[in-house]
Amino acid sequence: MKRRSFLRGAAVTGVAGAAAAASTFPTPAIAQGIRELKMVTTWPKRFPGLGTAAEDLAVRVEAMSEGKLKIKVFAAGELVPPFESFDAVSSGTADMSHSAAYYWQGKSKAFNFFTAVPFGLTGTEHAGWIYAGGGQELWDELAAGFNLKPFLRGSTGVQMGGWFRKEINSLEDMKGLKIRMPGLGGEVLRRIGAAAVNLPGGEIFPALQSGAIDATEWVGPWNDLAFGFYKVAKNYYWPGFHEPGTSGEVLFNLDVWKSLPSDQQAMLDAVIQAQAWKEYADFNTQNANSLDVLVKKHGVQLKKFPDELMAEIGRVSGQVVKEAAAEDAMTQKVYDSFIAYRTKSIGWAKIADQAFWNARSLPFKYG
Ligand code: CA
């Protein structure tokens, strides 16, 4: 029903918003009830797991809608530069985006919590907070202030700590290093004396190669192998304390979202949720596969951050996250919900996931 009134509005009354949206597709398409949404992304074209997930979403939505709803995917820079995708969707230049919320912390620090914060939640915990712990309602409230409707799009799982040219044996070794790290993790690094910068994915390798940065994090073995960081830095540190369960987003322009008929809204909600589960599964599987390639084929040195360094970074992370919350009332509200969920989850995980992983790591023969 809503789509019919939208189309009638475009054809008969010429309502400004509807007419502007309608003008983006040819008249025969309108007559057939076909709508095309422009989706911008922050990923290079067909980038494994991220760019490909964006394109898979478009394919599934078109199939499920029997061709009535199409999504045209624009890789980073094709319609707008990657870090301008938020503004593009907010203003209506694009209809939707495929990205990560922490890139928008300049708009509100609260956005960090919807991707990952240092020493925060794992991907599974994050999904629990969003789907069942009140996170979605807070995200809706935050994003509505920017004329956006957000969805959880998936998780990369626990990320890696990053690629370093030199070894890191102490806090001292981090001081003065120029490291690519987005979100609040970057602020944590600055507090311990490193110089953190953020760069879109496609700009990281040249910066690392030229020496403009000394180290970088990106995602995990699957995505890091694709960018080839092993060619210029051999020390690959774990764990990714700064992004323990990096969760992605699909954003819709709120007016566009509201203009969709209820069946298409329900379909998009369901398919994005299905994609989220698939993306998490892909990352866990391909990270394990790619780690083998990095170590066995490319001679990458896997290294664990020293416990003392992790403990200090953990302490600083707690401070940074708490201070970010104090910046405005909305961020504080998000922080309070997030921390309450984290505290409960830690209690449960101790006797569930964490306890099982510890038990599974005991030195016994299995099979
Ligand atoms: Ca990352």
C-alpha cells in the first residue's frame, strides 16, 4: 500500500521528495513498480567479506522481491569518498550504505559502541546486545537524529592486533609509533604515547609501504592477506584488543526507509539479519584458512602482545570509553546500556564460552 501511494505521489501530485527519488529511475521501471536504491560503501570493489557482502545483499534482495527492489552497489569512491558515505545517506545523495558505525565518531562518540570499543564485546555478545539487549532501540534513537535507520550487518569476529615492522615487547616499544587504528582504539594508543591515525582501507598499504605509518591494524587474516600487508611488515600481533567483535552496519536514509512498503521493510530486516549471520560465519572460516596461508606461505611471524601491555591497555581503554560517554547525554545512555550488558555477559561467559574454551585447550587427545 505504501509503495502505491509513493508511486501515485510521484506521478500525480509531484511531491518534492517522491519526485526527486522517482527521477532516478526511468518511467518504464516506475510503471512496473520497480524501485532502485543506491547503496554506497566504505569498501574497495569486491573486497573479500565486506565488498562481497554488500553485493550479495543486493543479489538476495532482488531475488526475494522478484526484481521489484534493486540495490545498486557503489564501491568506495565510485559515488562518494568512503568516509563521506554517512553524509551522503543522511542527506539523500545515496539511499543506503554498507559500512561501520565507528567511522562516524566525529558525529557522535556514541557510534563507536555500535561497531566495537576496546575491550568491549565479542561479535556474539554484540549481536546479543543489539537484537535482545536494548541496543537496537538506542541505535535507532541515535541514528534518527541524523535522518538514518541502522541495521546490524555482521561481524568480523575478533580482529587481529595488527602488522608491525618491529617487535613489541613492552609499552615503551609502542611509544612514538605511527599506527593506523580507527575508533576509540586510536585514542587508547594516543594515551599510551603512540600516534594513531585513521585511513580508509584502500589507503593503508601505500602508507605502510612508504613508511608514512609504522604499523597498521585492518581486520583479520582474510582481509589482511588480501591487502598484502605481509609484504612490508612481518610481525602480526594478536589479539585485537581494540576491536574484539567488529560489527558492521547497513544504514538507510530515514525518509527512504519510511517510504518502503511494509513487506519490503520486513524483507530487508530479515535478509540483513540473515546476511549478518553468514558474514560472521565467513569471517571465522576464512580467517582460519588465511592464517595458514600467511604463516606457511608468506613466513609471517605470529606474535602475542605481552600480558603486561594488554593489562595497561585494558585499563586505559576503560578510561577512554568512560570519558567518551561523558561527552553528551545520548552517548552516556548508550554507554550505560552497553556496560550493563558487558558486565552480565562476562559473568555468563566465565562459566559458558570462556570455561568451555579453557577446557577444550587442556592437553588431552581428542579422536
Ligand atoms: Ca579494524
